[in-house]
Amino acid sequence: MLHVNHLRKKFAGKDALKDVSFSVERGEIHGLLGHNGAGKSTTLGIILGMVAADSGEVTIDGISVQKSPRKALRKVGAIFESPAFYDYMSGWQNLRVLVGLSGPFDKKAAAQVVERVGLTQRIHSKVGAYSHGMRQRLALAQALLPEPEILLLDEPTDGLDPEGIKWFRDFILDLRKERGMTVLFNSHLLSEVEQMCDKVSIIQAGELVYQGAVNDLRDDRTGVRIEAHPAETLDAVITHHGGERGQDGRCLFPEGTRIQQIVTELVQAGAEVSEVTPVRRSLEDVYLEHSSLTQ
């Protein structure tokens, strides 16, 4: 559905993107990860035709954004950077004006979308009185009104409270389930990516350092936090079982390792064991490892 091919971009002589390529399949929820300044928004801006690439090309359903932007972007709905609305107008009036810039305004379709995003009770209130979460819902309604085949979302949950983040996550998952919607969103909230995405691309300092399934990023090794003294005995037992101990105190052992056996050996060796807590390596742990490789 979306192919990003060898994008390069410099700002003031500094590389913002260095030969970035990735693909998003139809019906896929794809996360674009990276720290602030990594190049995520620049990539999204190029995809939307709002930023000119120095080289490279983006195609949407086989149509080049660089060669036929209007035709390619007909298939796209987007929330890019901070959604801008006329605060003195109602939410409904904003939708009429903003959607009308690119095509006819369908009242029935708009009412259905407004109900879907949960704004029916406040759609005729002035946007200046909206909370941040309500503005994000209005932006989502605007993005959905052209009935797009792909949604591009720039930090869509930024600034939302936990309830708002959960609502957004459930909304996107339901949208994909019901309509087969393709979604690309960039974020630095790894927990959300882990719960929502099928695949992920990680950008660091303008370079793509990973692309693949979210499940492939997870580590299947057995993780456990062990507190035992003396430390030398603990290190010896960990090494004997092919494990590793991180700076945060967690120990990682090959898949299938029996933690009971580890504890038994520690006790038999005279160690005093004060804590044994199973832990699971998160997407964040592995993401930080990939990030460290580029620093």
C-alpha cells in the first residue's frame, strides 16, 4: 500500500534522512519509531507531499507522490503535527470548511464520522472550548471524512491522558478490523506500538536501523531479577548456565532455562538469595539496544 524508497533529506546542510526505505502492506498497522529529531516527522511530511525530498520516492498504492501528488493523496487521511482549527467556529463548521477545501461536504457521512469518534454532543460547540482530547477526535474525524484507504498519524496520542490513549488505541484497532484500514503512525510511546502494531520501523539519526514484525523484536530468553550474595557466586552460576546480567539487575538466560535449578545451585553454593522475580523484556528494552548501536 505504501512504499518509501531511498529517501534523503538535508536541512541546513545536516542529514535529516539518510537513504530511508520501508514498506507498509495493505491492512497493516505500522509504527514508525524514533526519538524526537530522529526523522519521523520529516518522513511523514515527505509522504504527505508537504516536505520535498532531496532524492528518493514515495508511492501510495503504486502512485508516486512526487509525480502525481493529488492522485496519490486522494487515498490518504492524515493528522500531521498539531491539528489546526478555527477556535471561534464550532467543530461542525470547522469540518465543513476544512473538508470543503478538497471536495464536497457530505452532511450524512460527516454526522456518522462525528458519532463514531464520540463528538456528537459537542460538535456544535466552539472548538476554543474543546479539550486536547476533543481536538484530537475532531482531527481524526477530519482525517476519516475523505474515506481514505490509509491513515497517516503524527504522534496521535501525544498529550492525551491514559483514558484518551486507550480510546484511541481501541478506535484504530476497531477501524482496521471493520474496514481493513491501513495505518502508519509515528510515536515515541513504545507501549502503544507494542499493543497496536503488526510491524515497526525504527529510525535513529535519520537512518533506518530496523524494520520487521513487532513480535520479532521481542526476546524469548528467560528473564529474571535475582538478588543474591555474594555477587561472585551469583555471577558464576549465571555464567555456568549461559546467562547474562544487565546493569539493571536483570538476568537473561537461554530459552528453556529452569529458574528453580538456578536457585538450587545458588543455595547449594552457600549464597543468600533475597529475591527471585520473573521479568519480561519489553519492546522498549530491545528498542534501546537498537538505538545504542547508532550512537
